[in-house]
Amino acid sequence: MSKQILSAHFGNPDAYKLDTYVELGGYRSLEKLFKTDPGDVIENVKQSGLRGRGGAGFSAGMKWSFVPKDVDKPKYLCINADEGEPGTFKDRKILVLDPHRLIEGAVICCYAVGIHTAYIYIRGEYDTPIRRFQGAIDEAYANGYLGKNIKGSGFDLDIYIHRGAGAYICGEETGLIESVEGKKGQPRPKPPFPAVIGLFNCPTVVNNVETLSNLPYIINEGWEAYAALGSEKSKGTMLFSISGEVQRPGVYEQEFGVNLWDFIEGATGGMKDGKTLKAVVPGGSSSPVLTAEEARNTILDYESIAAAGSMLGSGAIMVLSEDVCMAKALKVITRFYAHESCGQCPPCREGTFWLARIADRIERGEGQPEDLDLILDICPYMMGMTVCVLADAIAMPAKSYIEKFRGEFEQHINEKRCPYTDEAAGSAAG
Ligand SMILES: Cc1cc2nc3c(=O)[nH]c(=O)nc-3n(C[C@H](O)[C@H](O)[C@H](O)COP(=O)(O)O)c2cc1C
């Protein structure tokens, strides 16, 4: 059984209430925090090995250390609760079931970096999480855990909810910043990074909900305790959103370093209805697909999944059985990225559209033999060519679907139909 840090309270229906959270040991870290030098807090978080859980896996402590110390501008924290990556549904668990853990984490981050204003950007559809989190903010203010002079420390922090309007691109940190500023969510070129020039052109930390929620444990137990969990370079635990054809889809916390498929099988009960595993998408729709064999032979950590040619991303594991048509799967994700491209960079605007159009005709049985190489030709022109990595986020998986399941795509083209439906070319439902 893996150590449970983030999900420890998920089974307690009252843990979202301040009184219960405090009874369970919540906000305990603040006493220790306010006696520690902010620079030492940053150093401890660095030493813990905590990496961002929003997708990129960048060291949290390192990111904070990039924020300039002596500036006469305000600094900001943007908590990323956009949770837009298809397949990801773990931040909402924290917001609904354990919101004070995130508030406590935000206080720790803001104290360390010298921030007095935080915005949480929550996707607009998350109505229950928004209401729950607002309730927790109100309780925290009423009990001195937010606002002026938190628990007599002399430290002030305000948190505001900013409700998103449903664009995937607003989960990208600079798109998010633009959106909080009231503009269209178009990513900004980097550098400068938000740590130096971010929200309202001021130094800004952007961290994911889950990343920040690890902080109370790190302060309470010490960075050594956190660093002792996991594997060599992937420390701690992670919340995995497991969906697809498994018996018990859900959010499961797991320490890094175990076998990927053993974890999925153990947590969810394995494939449902006796189906056979075909593929695993390990880190949200942006991550290249793994074959069943790769999934069975890969260790669950950042480095091993990268070595297998994919990425851990937001920890959204999607399990595909032999009944899933890979051409249809590619069609669905390419359509999503084409729809969500903000349009400012031509390789993304045009590339996502082309990929979607080609994937669609292949799935309908109207593809041409040269379409598969055409997809493989387009992808390199989309990678590393744009302001943000949305284009990469579809080019990488698209390439992997064709390379690993080419035979299935060829079958669609040769038979001029989708072999997973009985319909002939041209009549398959879109
Ligand atoms: C297109 C796109 C969408 C993203 N969506 C999210 C998101 O919904 N939630 C999130 O936390 N990070 C998302 N990210 C990653 C953020 O840009 C950023 O790396 C993250 O919020 C930093 O926090 P972390 O270091 O704690 O992971 C997205 C990135 C891209 C390129």
C-alpha cells in the first residue's frame, strides 16, 4: 500500500470543513513555517524533490527561487486549477474533499516567496469545486488562516477565485495569466518567464493545485521524509486519474517507482469484462501512447516513462482495450486540439487542423495510403515551433499512434471502412 499524502482525507466526508481539517492535524505546519526563514523554506522544498504536477514536472522549489527577492512590485501566486488536460480529474478531488490542504499549501508557498495575493484559476465548469473552495476560503478568513496577520505571524495573504470560461489553452501558465488579466487567453513568449514578468507584469509563481497540496506534509514531516518516498529523481507520491476500460476508474495516489501496469491493475481491479489490454496513455491526451507490452514493462516515474518514449504529464492514465479503434482515438484527440488551438502560431493553427482533417478521413474509411506518412511529415513542423507547447501536445501523440498502431490505420485505408464498425466508407458516424 502506497503512502497517502494527498488523498489521506478523501474518505472522510467532513474533511472539507475547517473544524474537521484542524482536528485531523490541518494547518499544523503554519506554526513551524512562521518560525522558519522564507529562504530556508524554498531550500527545503527544493531538497524535497517536489516537482510540478500540472504537466511539466519542474522542480517547485527551483521555480520559486527564480522569483527576484528585492523588487518594489507586488508578487503573485496563480494556482492552476484549470484541469483541462483530457483524462485529468484529480485537482477537483482536492478542491471538493480537502480544500484547506490547498489553502495551507498556498500560505506556505506565498510566505516562502513573499507573496500577499493569490488567484486560483478554476475551470468554469467546476461548479461544485468552486463553491466548496469559496466556502473553505471564507472559513479560513473567519478563523485567521487567511487575511491580515495570519495567526499572529504578521504575514498577510488574500486568495481570490477566478473562474475560467472553458478554454484548454488557459491552463497554459501564460495563457492563464492573460486570462486572469481579463484578456483573451493567448500564451506569451518565454522568456521572460512568469517568475520574473508574470501577472500584471509582476513576478508570479504558477503552480498546480496538487503541487501546492504537498507542501503541508513537507513542512510538517521535513523534506527528508518526502525525499525518502519514490524513486531516485521522482520523489513522493502522485495522484493518478485512471479512466477507460478498467473495473474501477478513479483517482488513486501512488508512490513513484512501482511497475505501471501492476499499479493500474492493483488499484482498479484490472480490465473490465475480461477485455484484453491494447494500450495505455500514461499522462493525459498529450502524452504518446504506450503499447500493452510497454505498459507492462515500464516503471511509474518521470524518467522511466520518458525512457519508454512518453511522459507522465498530469498523471491521467487512460486504459484502452482491444475494442478501441486507434484511428477513432486519434480522430477524437486531434479534433480536440484543433478546436483548442488559440490560433496565434501558424504551425499550431494549421497543423492541428490538418491532423484533425486527415485523422477524420482515415477513420471514415476515406484515407489515402500516403496519409500516414503525411501525418508523420507534418508532426516535426509542429514541434518546438510555437509560443507554447499545445502543438507539440498533439504532434507527439499523433506520431506515436501512427508508429505503434500503423497496421490498424492501414486496415482502415485498405478496407475503406472502420473495422471496428460494420459501416462502409462514407457512412460511418463522425
Ligand atoms: C496547452 C496547455 C495546457 C495546460 N493545462 C494545464 C492545466 O489545466 N492545469 C495545470 O496545472 N497545468 C497545465 N498546464 C501546465 C502549465 O503551463 C504549468 O506548467 C503548470 O501550471 C505549472 O505548475 P506546476 O509546476 O505546479 O506543475 C498546461 C500547459 C499547456 C501547454
